[in-house]
Amino acid sequence: MKNTNKKTLVIGASTKPERYSNKAIRMLREYDHEVVALAKRTGHVDGVSIQTGFPKENDIHTVTMYLGAKRQPEYYEQIIKLKPKRVIFNPGAENDEFIEKLESAGIETVENCTLVMLRTQQF
């Protein structure tokens, strides 16, 4: 079954190939998903520009978090306003406080690894 394109915002993107956020950007592209990347530093990964300002897109399907809980609060309101279908909390990014806020806003939350989800067709 061919996945339909789920435009995905990667928060905590890295230009370092060994970082999971970098692997996620490359694998999302491999699976034909459109990728928007956000981090504190600009750069490029597999043709995707990393933005430092919160993206203006309004058609984001999935947000995948690669930031620890302590660094997430500055994005709470912006992500909720974005109204994505779901937010994936990758290992190390779990955040009960934010999960509660997202779920009360009607946004699905998933605690899983984006890479595993893509490989096992759960994305």
C-alpha cells in the first residue's frame, strides 16, 4: 500500500547525519513525504532547508519531535495553532504536559520512533 504524502514538520532537525532527526528527514523523503524542518541553526538535509523561524505552512499533517521536554514549551502554542493531525514524540522527547495539552486540543499524540513507524508502514 503506497502511503499518501503526509507533510511533516521535523522539530529539532540536525545537519549531522548521525542524528535521528537527520535520519528521519532523509527517510521521510525516501517515502515521498514532504518535509519542513525547524531548528535553532540553519542548514540543509537531503534538499530540505532547515528553518529557524516557526514555519508558516498551514497544511502540516504530522509534527515529529526531536527536542527534549525542557525545550518544547516555546513551541506549544504554535504547534496547537498549526492543528496537525498528530504529534509524534520520539524516544527522549516524551512530554506528558504537552501530550495533555495536545489531546485536549483534539490532536492525536503518539509516543514512538518515526523511523520505526516508516519502516513498519505505521506512519
